[in-house]
Amino acid sequence: MSSDQIILYAVLGALVLFWAIRSIRRRGIPRRTHAEVHELLSGRNGAVLLDVRTDAERRGSLIKGSQHIPLHRLRSRIGELEKYRNREIVCYCQTGNRSLTAAGALRRFGFSASSMDGGIVAWNTAHEH
């Protein structure tokens, strides 16, 4: 086996390990359906809806009343969410992938956070009728 092959296999192994760990970490994050999110928003303590998409995506469409902190700015702007520490923060993105990452980060900061399954695409599809 050549040194190039060894390096290739090492890199591939590291990538597989990275994705496996990431998948395991995401398993503990609650995933909410659009219907559950709707109920949480109208509940007694009212959940907070956090849009973690880019500015450009948000200009295209948004869920009325949602807060906006793009995922890549979440860590530096975490203080803006302190006032919601006693409420569930439901993160959403386009399809539900970035929102899982955001919810995981918020949970590591001690917030109660979840991810909306299917993102704004599922929300808009459900609310078209």
C-alpha cells in the first residue's frame, strides 16, 4: 500500500468518524413537527421561533413573529436570547438541517431548544391550504 493510499484511508476514516459522532450528538435534540410548533407558539409560556437561515433566505420568506440570528452568528449573538432562557426556543432553517445544529448549540449553552422538522419548507406547505 502506498503512502497516498494510507493518507486517503486515514482521511476517509476520520470523515466517517466525524459524521457518526455528529449523528449521535443530534439524536438527543427534540424535533418538532410544524403542528407541534404551532401549538407551542400559542401555549401558555409560548415558545420562541428562531430563524437560523441567512439574511438572503429570510428576505425570501419568513415565519411571522420569528427572531432571526443566522447560524454562523449564533455564538457571537447568544446574549440576545437570554431573555428567552425560561422558554423553549424552536430553531428553523430551510429544511431542518442547520436548525439541528443551532438547537444543539443552544442546548450546550443551557437553553431549552428544539428543531422544526422540515424547516420553513414544511411550514409553508402545511399553511398553503
